[in-house]
Amino acid sequence: MRSELIGLEVSVDSPGCRVSGTVVDETRNTIIVESAGTEKTVPKRGNELRFTCDGEEIAIRGSDILHRPEDRIKKVR
């Protein structure tokens, strides 16, 4: 949860929000995912995000990373 999320592959499979692709931007409350040539804004709160990093899949609750990207290293332990 401390690493940079931009550039990682992500899959979101929650009711009402199914998308997978590459993270292109991140804000405090959302991530922007490029999927099939379009960008989709996905809220962090209420979704489980599955990131692929170095061939390993990591599941993170979006509510656990509700911080500005630059503050994540200080707040998440």
C-alpha cells in the first residue's frame, strides 16, 4: 500500500463497478483507470481493488488507501 499505484494493472469487481486496466492517475478519493482506450474514474471507498505488481496480485480495500498519494507513505503502516 505504500508504493506508487500509477502504472499498475488493477481490477475492480464490485457491484455497480466492474473495470480492469492500468491506473493512469490517482486522487485522494478516486483512481482513474484506462480500459479499452477510455478512462474511467473509480471511487476508492466501497470497492476492493486488486493490483498486479511484479506478477503478484494484491487485494486492497479502497477505504484503506483514502489518502492523497503523496501522504500515503506517512499514514499507512
